[in-house]
Amino acid sequence: MSSELLAVRGLTRRFGGLIALNNLSFSVQEGEIIGLIGPNGAGKTTAFNAITGTVPPSSGTVHFNGINISGGPPSRVVAAGLARTFQSTSTYPNETVAENVYRGMLSRIAGSAVGLLTGRRNRNLSPTSIPAEIDQILGVTDLQSWRNAAAGSLPYGLQKKLGIAVALATQPRMLLLDEPAAGLNHEECRDLTRLLRRLRDDGLTLLLVEHHMALVMDLCHRIVVLVQGEKIAEGTPEQISQDPAVIEAYLGAPDYAHA
Ligand SMILES: Nc1ncnc2c1ncn2[C@@H]1O[C@H](COP(=O)(O)OP(=O)(O)O)[C@@H](O)[C@H]1O
Ligand SMILES: [Mg+2]
């Protein structure tokens, strides 16, 4: 874990008079799991959107693997190796699970030139390897038995896992997850933890926005805390869980009841 993969510098996003994200800076090393936590409205999703080019930042820069990806567009960000899931499920409900995964793979065609530039291997699709690759991704996410089911017919927890499968199909070097545990029952949450641990062990770099503190504290190497658009703390799970400002602003708040 010595090379800086993601560098966020002074990232700011305004919506009219509201500063949703103010001057956020942090870095992520290759292979690291970073948690981004904070109360509702803190700017976590805005940070995600500004990093992945879904909304242009008002100011600040984002570098991924040394490439300036500030302001997107999202296709360029994905092609550089940075994939994301959405806070709500975002699959195509009438298409099968396998077809949804295939859509993720298709992003690599448009991105192949950038993929080559960034030195990534195996990003190009070969028609003969597509079914095997879909099988492999469904294997990792444990969705094999749902291969030909319509995505919309899956239980909610599996739809969220399918969102991760689609992101994995882009062959990312880093994955950003926006509240993957939200709405999951206990068993689904355990299942998700297993999957994220596996991705971590496979060397994937992760940025995790999550309210489920047990999950965050368990998985993350480092945590960044946002409150009202400002970074108020950054540190190891141990440091963050003992930080008085974090306890005051978030961990000790009445609506915090997820751990
Ligand atoms: N598209 C938008 N237009 C206007 N305000 C927005 C928009 N998206 C987010 N905001 C505002 O920005 C702030 C941060 O929101 P968000 O990033 O969604 O927070 P979080 O994900 O931490 O709950 C909130 O006050 C929210 O209302
Ligand atoms: Mg959010």
C-alpha cells in the first residue's frame, strides 16, 4: 500500500447558495478500504458524484492513477478504472441478471483507448470470453442461480449485489459504494460483508459510504468524517470511534442506531 491511487484536492460543490461539499481533500492508497461517514445531508453522495463525474465539481480536482478525471464524464472515469454503485438500485429491471452484468462489460468497449493509456490489462472484450466472464462475476457475487431471472424480480438485497456485480464487470481498480448495506436485513448484511471482504482480499481498492458502523469499523483501514460538507476528522477506525468531535456530530447523535 504505497502508491496513491485516488487524490481528491479541495473538492467543492455548490447547489445555488448551498455548499453541499466544501474543500474536501483526501487520498486513497492502492488496496486500501476507506470509509466515508457522516449524518444525512453531510455531502457524502455529493462527494461520490463529484469524484465520479456524475455532477461537475464547483472547484477542486480529482486524480485517479495519476490521471486528472475532474468533472468526468462518467464514461471516462469508469474507463480509467474507477467504478461506483448507486445509493438506490440502478439495474435494468426487465433484463436478466446476466444481461445487466453484460451492460457493465460493455463500458469497456468505449473505454478501451483510455484503458490502454492507463496500462490496464484484459479490459478489452473478446466475444468468446463473455459468457465465462459473466459466470465468473456471478460466482464472486454468488448470483449464479439468478443468472436468467429478471433483475427486477430479485429480492432487494440481491438487487444491490447485482449493482456491485455490474460495477465489477467494468473491471475496476477501485470501487465506490454508496450505502450498500442500507435496507438490508441481518443475513443480507452478513452476506454483503463477506463479499466486500473478498473484494478487499482480492486487492480491490474500496471507498465505502455507509451508516452501518459495525461494517465500517470492521472493514475500513481509514475513515473520513463529513459533517455539513466539511471534513471534520480522518483516521483509523479506532481513532475515529474515540474522536470527541465525531461522537458529538455523528456517532453520539440520537439518529445513530445502526451499530
Ligand atoms: N441536486 C441537488 N440539488 C440541490 N441540493 C442538493 C442536490 N444534491 C444534494 N443536495 C443537498 O446537498 C446536501 C448534501 O447532500 P448529500 O450529498 O446527498 O448528503 P449525504 O449523502 O451525506 O446524505 C444536502 O443538503 C442536500 O439537500
Ligand atoms: Mg447519500
